[in-house]
Amino acid sequence: MKIILKDKEYNFLTGYQENDLYRVAFNNLSKNVFGLSFEEWFQSGYWKEKYIPYTLFDSENAIANVSVNIMNFSILGEQKCYIQIGTVMTDERYRHRGLNRFLMEKILNEWNQKCDLIYLFANSTVLEFYPKFGFERTKEYSYFKSIQKNFEHRNVEKLNMDLQSNRTMLYSLAKNSKAFGKISMKENADLVMFYCITILKESVYYIETMDTIVVATFNDKQLQIWDIFGKRDVELDRIIHALANSQTEEVVLGFTPNDTDSYKVREITGDDMLFVQLGKTPIFDENQLMFPLLSHA
């Protein structure tokens, strides 16, 4: 589709990932802006219909993009369909031309009536941009606690995520997992795989006795559990104690646990701020929630 913005013609495309020429152009833009490629995710078969790029091209070059992520969640026991806006990027040579505004308006007009809520994460450089489209900043809360050194050491195996058998096992568990948090992804295993075959591929662990996969990182005395995937009802403390080592003194969760009583809570600060549509923030304000880290797109 041809469009004209400020007297210049662009080609506007969506959902074109099967086209090699345009996908390569998209990846080139992503690598230039974020240092990140989506190619392995595509080639591995995980870039499917729930991640939809809305992209402007100048000839064959991708020059601006805003992506739609269809997110199915269980939130406090209720099933919701949310839209997360992500991969917002513009070639530096094409900035300040209203390209992202065009893409944002296109997405909002198309998706507002098709979902329960639209949200996004933004850094401090664009805090004034998203309120123009009806978004307001919303607080998120992180849960953490000190742990005792009574470790179970339950046959924890670090998974080689280059092996297809391990990818298949993780995909199956992520697709059919019990909800370990108050906000839990449903039918979003493709996004989990993006993380676990790229930036977190060295952080995937399998606890055989619990038939549970945990995405976790270790930082000195801190254990961060990004998310947990399993079909069994397993106590969170058992998983924590199975993963913790002799140096671990604190665990930080990348999701809001179902039972928060034994945890301390703090507001999340930093450069990844949640924006939610106006009037739809009470569920977050009243329940001190956070979106699972592996649901960030």
C-alpha cells in the first residue's frame, strides 16, 4: 500500500515476514536500532501470526516500524486478550517526519475494538510521546525475598537450546503451563522461545523431578527467576531451593507470584516503563502487579 507523508511516498506493509526481501530489510533496521535480529526466531518457526510488524519502506529499505503483539493472559483468574505495542523504531535519517505517529494511529484505529486493553513499555526518552495517543504511565511492582540455605539440589540440568529436542520440550511446557503468577501468558509460547533461543539461551534449566523448566540468571548472591513453565502444581519455594546455590542469598521474581505473603515488594524503576490506556489502570494500581518479564516484546 502506497502512502504519502509530508509529500514523500512510502510503501506500508504489515505481516510480511514470509517475504525474504522485506524481512531482511526489517532485520537490518532492527539490528541498526537495537542490535537485534529476528531471523533465527523466524527460521526456527516461532515467528507466527501473533507478532505483526507495521512497517514503512522507502523503496526496499525498512525505515520505520511499530509492531503489534497479540497477548493472551490469565489475569487474576480472568482470561484477557491484550495488545502490546513493541519494536518501535525509526531509521535515524527519517526521524521527526511523523512516521511513527502514522503507524501508531493506524494500529490504534485497527485494534482498539478487538482487544481488552492496549499497552506498551517505553524508555525515558519518549515519555512525552505516548500520552499523545491516550496512554498513561502505570507503576509495576517486583517481588523478592531472602532465602535460607536449605537447598534441595533436585537434578537441575542446564538445557542446550541449540538442540531441537530441548526447544520442543520448552515449547510444549510453555504452551500448556500452569499459572505460576497472577499474570500468566496463555498461548504465547512463541514469544518465550524468542528469549530462550537468543538473549537468554544460556539461562534455561530443567528440573527433572518436577518436570519443570525455569528461565533464571545468577548475579553474585542474587537469583533472578524470569519465569517458570510446567504442567504440574509445584510449590514455588521448592523450585527456588532447587535452583539456588551456596552463594544465593536473595531471589527476585520476574512475575507476580500467586501467593505474595512471604515476599517483599518494591516499585520497579529504571528505563522500561509501563504505559496503559487511560482509564484502564486500576487493576494494576490496586493489585501491585507486573507483566512477566518474558512477556515484554
